[in-house]
Amino acid sequence: MSMPLPALRFTGAEILRDGEMQSRSIAIAGGRITRGPLPEVDLSGYLVLPGIVDLHGDAFERHIAPRAAAPFDISTGLRSTDREAAANGITTAYLAQSWSWEGGRRGPEQAVRMMQALARYRAQALTDLRLQIRCETHTVGTADRLLSAIETYGIDYVIFNDHLDQADHMAACNPEELAAWAASAGRTAQEHLAVIREAHRQKHLVPRYLCRLAERFDELGVIYGSHDDPDGETREMFSMIGAKICEFPTARSAAALARAVGDPVLMGAPNIVRGGSQSGNIAAEDLVRTDLCQALVSDYYYPALHLAAFHLADEDILPLPRAWEMISETPARILRLPDRGRLDPGRRADLVVVNAATRAIEATIAGGRITHLAGEAAHRFALASLGNALAAE
């Protein structure tokens, strides 16, 4: 792991502090935000914002298997993912790894390989990379293995999914897509259909399975929720067992129920940037307008996070400080990460430096270390470093 930056003060920029953009300086030392007279970097013309906390991203899959039949070494994929996240202002990133009957890159075996690879890679990581386990509800027979893996590798975030309806629809209406799905898992279409039928046979065991997992998650301090809730009844059921996070609800009723009981709703930032869901579900922007969405995640595209925040500000849906909170302070609070998400003295030095004119992210600092540096900001940092060296002489 690289050493933190030397003590520095950033001056001239607009800083997001205390819920508003302020013309003031900000200092870092020892990997933390601090106070005091320090050597300066002139960042006039820039915005300095809290580092982005991404609670769900599966873009890493493209780095590990850019084509379904062409997988690469996981460690290489993690390194590439790490750099891409940093270049887009992300300082904490949860990689959404499935634990599913689907098999292949979404099966339990791959999930354990990911846990092992990330444990080995973490010492050299620039971004704080973590795993979110997307647990299919119909994986009853894997309970002991799942709980053992979560405890062994310190997994702190699990989301429940149920993709059986999608599988049934595909089998009935799009057999060619089903065959491709099966091939990606190393199965024939008939073998995949047999796996789907076996998953269906577990239906009567699922409620007890989920309650067992929930009880153990509570003991381990794991935060958990559900994905793609189709209605308020489903969200209420998950909320009652402790799965409080409502990720990507597909109907307004699910989001409204979550809001009523105090469960945070997470939506995909690409949905905001593109003006709607690519799969035809509810529009995230509508939920933000009606205060039914509290945080945004990258989903499948890392650049969408900062683009979504600026879009919400440009459209006068939210002021920029509140929009940026949806990708920094709020997700940090949801995942109980009290040392990040705000630029307060004593917190981790997680910052994003954005060119105010172009809105390009030109620098990312995670834990006081430069993880991305480009453009004019790179020249500013270089000049400050040269000045400090000459002064030392």
C-alpha cells in the first residue's frame, strides 16, 4: 500500500462542507482531514467534494470476463476495476457478487474465489474495495457454506434476490437467450432448466432459510436488504426480517412502503443519467423528486454516479450539495461507515477534485493517498510538490 500524501492544504476551490458549497480551504495530513497552516495546492477553478461511496456496482464483471467465454484472472480484473473506480471519484466501492443457483460467474464457487482474490489484493488496492453478496433466495442448501464464507472473509453487506420469475419468463419466451445463459454457466439449456426446476422445489423452505440467515447476520453485524422488490408486500416482508435496505424497487408501492417504515431506498445512477430504467422499470428521477429515493449506486456504469449528481442539480431537482450527499454521505451512513462521506476534520481524507468548468474528475484522494490524477490538477499538484522541495532546500 502506498504512503499517504504529505500534509497539504487545498486553497481556492469551492468546498462542500456542512451541506453547502463554501469558498474556503481544506487540509489533509496522515490520511485524515485536519486543520492548520500547511503547504498549499492552488485549486482555484475546482470543486472539492467528498469521496463517492458506491454501495452496488457490477461493472467489475466486465474486467474479469469481458466476454462470457473469455474470463481473465480475477486479480487482473480487480486491479482494472480499482483504477476505473478511482478515475470516477469512487473511494469506497462495493462489488456486487452473486451467490446464486445460476452457476458460472454468479455461482457460490465464483463468489468464494472473489472473496479469496479480494483478500489477497486488498493490501495493494487504491480504492476501498469490498464485496456485496447478492444472495439468491432459492439457495437453501448453501446456508452453511454461505455463512462460513461471510464470517471468514468479513463480508458486511448482503442483498437478497429472486431471479426465478426472470428465468421462467426466459424459458417460455426466449429459449435462445436461455441457452446463452446456460452456456455462460457451463451447462446445456436442458441442464439449466433442471437447475431452475430444482430451485422452484425449494420454495417452501425459503422463508425459514431467510430467517436463519437474518438471525446470523444480526449476530455478525452484517447489513442486509433486498433487490428488485416488486410491491409493497414483498418489501414489508423483507423489512420485518431485518432486511432493511430496499435496492432497486421495481414499483412505486415498494419504495413508498420502504419510506413509510424508514428503510433506505437505493436506485441506479444510470437510470437518472439515461432518463429511465433500461429494463422498463420505474424511473429513479421520479422517486428522487418525491423523496422516495435516498441514495444512488453505480449499478453497471461507474461514471454515472457523479453525472447523476450534476444532472439532479442542473434540472433543479436538488441543489448540488444534496445531490452529492446521495452518493457520499447518505450511502456511508446506510452502511455505517462513520469515518467517510463528509469533509469534516478527523474523518478519512476521501476527496474528489472536479474541474468546475468541464466537470471532469481530475483527482481522487482515498485515505489520504492519490488514487487518480490527471489534467490541469496534475500540474497544480506537481508545482506544489516542486515548491515544497525547493523550500526544503
